[in-house]
Amino acid sequence: MKRLALLFFSGWALTGAVAGTDLSHCLDPATKLDAGGGVSDKELAAARQACAQLQQSESDEGARRRIDHAASTIKDEQQHRQVSHH
């Protein structure tokens, strides 16, 4: 629960600092996954795309670390699902 609150407030505080793709499109699904919640395949794919766009455009180091963590969480979940479907 602490992770959920930390990522939520971190994302909320940085929302104004990121131009283009909304930070929440990357962080929110990863936060749900970190908290043990579910995310649809469609939401997961959209989140991965949002994170990739943010990774290319974000220059703030703190935001970049959060985005990188979210991208890693999302990538791991997608790989897990691919293995589970085979």
C-alpha cells in the first residue's frame, strides 16, 4: 500500500512537468500491477507505449527513474503473459 501511495503522489506531483504524453498513462497501470491489481492487455499495451514516449522526452532525473521503473514493471508483466499463453 505504501508503494501505491508513493507512486500516486509522485506521479501527481510530476504531472505538470511532463509535456506530451500524460505521465499517468505510464505510471497508473504500473502502480496497479505493483499493488497486485489487474490491468487489461489493452491498457498494458497503451501503458508501454506511453512509457516509451516519456522515456524519450523526459529530462528530469526523478521523473525518469519513475518512468523507467514503470516501464520495467509493464514489460515484465507483458512477458509473463506471453509465457503464460504459450
